[in-house]
Amino acid sequence: MNLRDDTLWKAELLAMGAVAREAARSLRETTSASKTVALMAAASALRANANAILAANATDIDAARTNSLGAAMLDRLSLNPQRIEA
């Protein structure tokens, strides 16, 4: 990694931190009912797209195995219908 890459990496992390702080502020000000609606919508979208998510995950797992990722990490990364439903 060179100095330019390091500077860009740090700038990207700082920008992500700023976005996260703003998101945290918004969440603090959001009602519980609104948060519940958002979580239910996210769960519904996950279920509706489960097949595509599982297919993409299988590709990611294959790449992780090719790159000799450890068994514990592979387990953490692996999805199945039960994990999506949980």
C-alpha cells in the first residue's frame, strides 16, 4: 500500500464514520413503531430475495475456500434458509 492508497483509505473510513454518526442520530429520534415497520420490511425483503442471497453467498463461500479461509470463518459467512429466517 502506498501513501496515496493509505490516505484514500483513511478518508473513506472517516466518511463512513460520519454517515454512521448521522444514522445513529436519526435512529435515536425515530419512534419504536417506525423502527418496527422498518425491521419488518427488511425481514420481508430478505425472505423475498432468499434464493438470490443464497446463490450469491455460495459464490462468496467458494471464493473464500479458494483463498484458504479458515473453517470457523467459513461457518460464520455461510448462509442457509434457517440462518436467513433467524
